[in-house]
Amino acid sequence: MQPEYDLAALKSFFKENSSFVILSHCRPDGDAYGSAIGLGLILKDLGKKVVVHIEEGLQEHFRFLPGSSILQTPPPQAPDPCAKIILVDCSNANRPGSYFESWSRKVDLNFDHHIDNTLFATLNVVDPQASSTSEVIFRCIEKLSLPCSKEAASNFYVGLLTDTNAFCFRSFPPETFELAAKLVRLGADPEQLSVFSFRNYPLSRFYLLREVLNQTQFVEQSQIAFYILTQDMYQRTGSVPGESENFLYYLQMVKSVIVAFMLEELSPVLTRLSLRSSKNFDVRQVASKFGGGGHKQAAGARLKLGLEEAKRAVLSEIKALLR
């Protein structure tokens, strides 16, 4: 089922405006980068002035993305009032981070695929059935008959590839694979982009993973698996927070595990929660208890609690739902 949005309004938005600022969420993943940079390159090729901002800038692991020089760390001051604001892969307007809140700017266009999207923009293009925000944007590009360069296609392919965990997250319709084939025909190299996306990490990430796996715990007849990340672990291994992404996949390799979660110490009174699930367990129900959200099998939140208190609260919610 195709999402409902005003294609004519989207066409006019791109045609009638000359300056765009594209933002995505903090703690960016492949889809945040791929959708933001890919869209930026599309608009740049149309002769538009474009800049992409992500709170952490471009992380080392994603420097292979073609055209990534378009991305900059956000300035403290708001952009020119004439520049239109586009948010991608954000379910609400708080996801880019505190810098965007300080700008006090409205969101003109919102591209997303999260089911809990709050439709916060003037123009919203949201498809919860899509594999990724990169898919949502590329389908719009097709409908508008806009040119898509090899570089833009490569970014969209990385967004699609990483948000599906190489098409392993759930049963995707044939159209998703057909979209991937279109991106390949446009020049995206599936082998090279797969290697860069999944086998391109620094040694420090291996050291961090080793620490994580050594302290992973299994409870409730090994139906729940979890680990805790502290600032001290980053310091000991010489790693940075972005290198801890996707470690939950290793916990999900255990046959008995239904729910896997991670707690990361952001400060003594603030903890980041990330959840993954299988076997039809809806982790959004857990994340929503703490003001978060996401997808049925991948969700997250930030808890204004210390690590131990957060662990007790999250385990209590998961156990109650399992029963």
C-alpha cells in the first residue's frame, strides 16, 4: 500500500525553492546518512543550494559514502530564513538534537518510515511499510522523474542495506528487492558497499565488542539478553560511541533470545536504551513506556535514570510483556 501524500505539493516544493537544509537524527546509522546525503545530492544536481547537518558530523565508518563532503556539523546559529528545512529518518522534530531546538525553526518537509511518526512538518511523506527512509525518498524521486546519479543511488543503497541488516530483518515484498536492483542499475556497487557497510570497522570496535560480549547477560530462560555500555569501556578500548552500533545482532544469534537490549551510560542520570526483538515481540511497547519509539522489532528511548535503575525498570517491562 502506497503512502498518502501530495505529490504535486512535493514537486512544487522542490521546484519553487532554491536553498535547503537537510537534517537527520543524532547517533546516525546508515539510513540517516544515506537518505540525507542521497537527497542532498539529488537537489544539488538540480542546481539547488544544499547543506546536510547531523549532530555528530560524518563518523569515520561512513566516510566511504560518495558525496559525503556535503555533510557538515551543525552551526549554533539558525540558517538563513529562506532555506527550507527537511528532516529525514526522524519520527519527531526532537530527533536531530538540541542544536535544532535552539534554532526555533519549523520543519518544512519530513521524509520518514517510522510508524510512530508525529507528522510534525508542513509536508509529510511517511511510509511505515517501507524498509528505510532511503526507500521512501527514492520512490518519490522516481515518481517525480528526477535524475538520480550513481553517487546518490549508492547512498540510498547503503540506507536500504543497513536498515534491513542486508535484507535479514523481516520478510520484505518483492518490490523492495526490485528497488535495490534499480539502484544497482544506476551505479550502486552491491559488493563494495556491503563490504564498506559491514566489514570496514577500526580495531577499537573489535576490542569494544569483546568487552560487550564478555559481560552480556541472559535471563528468563535465556529469552532476554542484554549488556551495559559505560563511558569507561569506550576509554579502555579507544573506541567512540558510534562504534557500538549493531552489537545487538550478536545477541540475536542465540536461538532462545526473543528480546535483546542495550543500556548505554550517557551521564550518571541519563541512559540510552536500544531494543531488538524476534518472534513477533513488539519492543515499541517497551520503548514507549520511557517516552521512546521506533519499529516493532527495533526501538529505543532515553531514560532519565542511572544504569542500575534503568536496568531494573526495563527488565520489569520486558518480563511483564513476555508473560
